[in-house]
Amino acid sequence: MSTVVTSRQARIVPTIDKAAAAFADQHSLWQDLKLAIQLLRDKFPGLVAVRVDHMVDPEIPDYEHLYVQSTVAGDLEGILDCEDAFFAALCACVGVEKRQFLTFTVIPI
Amino acid sequence: MDPWHFLIVAEQLRDSDLEAGRRSSISRSYYAIYNEIVTSLGDRQVTVPERDAHEKLCRWLAGTGDEALVVLAEELRGLRDDRIVADYHMRADPARFSRLRAERALSQARRMRQAFVSIGADTVAGLVADYLRRTRQMH
């Protein structure tokens, strides 16, 4: 698994919608979000884009969080291996009290 | 019903020409793995209450502190959000519901099941029960 961040990956700037930014402010999530995005750059050699949306859960009252969506190029099994590595690193670096405000997914292309 | 049969439906819908079919495939993949775990725990007297069950299951798995279960919980949370978007967000970009995206949900559900089986349902139930005892939560 490559952990070398190329200059192309390093240049990927996440798109964060207004509501997501406000939510990150409200819950002091910027540091953890920044760390998580760096981990995405580290763990996904095929990372193309990152988008962060504010998610209001339609089924669980008062449950809001940030939904981080990574667009990744590559073969699917390789991407899923990268996801495993990403989540392992995330859980080691970001505490559960902050992770409850973040979810992650991959859009393979 | 065997909850894993939802994955058969997900496979059938993955190649649908309709976006609605591929959205439903993502949704079924989530429910296959969610119900697989909930049912396995329930069979071992660890019952996830209906209220906020999806969130509780993830919290309980993460609460065990077991490295593999913590990762499983995070993956499940992400797949659930994919399901929420597929089921509720009608104006979402259709490109997000490609055949490849549906295949990813299927593959991810299979891998999560593999992880769950590798740890062992009895072990998972024991770890969750310990977590609930530690935190004095009723189940």
C-alpha cells in the first residue's frame, strides 16, 4: 500500500459546503477534518476529489454529521484495500468523540 | 429470512438500467450486512433496540474497542449514509449511482461480513455485552 503523497494528491482541495463548514465550526471539527483529509491523500493513490456535505439524518432525530465523499480512480478491490487502511489509520488518529460527527465514503471511477 | 438474501437482490439490481434500481442495490447491500450483524447478535441475546438501532449498532461495535470492530463500525456508518442518500436524496447527482458504485457497496458488504465472520459472532456478542455492562446500558 503506497503512502507516498504525490504532488497531484497534495493539491487536492476539498469542496466543503456552507452548512458543513458551519457544522465544523460549531463542533470544533476542523483539526480532525484536516487530519482525515490528509489521511485520504496518504491512503488513496487514486484520489481525485474530496467533497464534504452536511448530513441531517432523516431517520434519527437530532443526528447530524459531516459526510466526506472521496472520488477515487482505480480498480475496485484496490480501492477497498485502501479504505481498510484509511479507516484503521483514522481510528488510530481521531477519537471516537469526534468520529461520531464524521462519516466517509468512496465514489469509485 | 436469511438477511444475506438481501445481497442477492443487490446483485440483481446492480446492473439495472434504471438509476432507481442501482440506488436500491446500494440500499439492499447496506441492509444485508446491517441485518446480518443485528440478527447474529440477537441470536446470542444481544438485542439491538429498534429505536435508533442503526446508530446504536455502530456505537456498540465501536465501543468494544476491538480494532477490527471499530473499523467495521466506521465502514458501516459510511455505507449507511450511502444508503440514506440513495433512498432519500432524489436530487443527488446520478453519477453517484453508477454500476461501479453499486458494486462497491456490494463488495464492501461482503468484506464486512468476512471481517465479522473472522472475528466470530460469539466473540463479537461477548465484546458488545461487555461494553454494555461497562457502560450500564440495557439491552
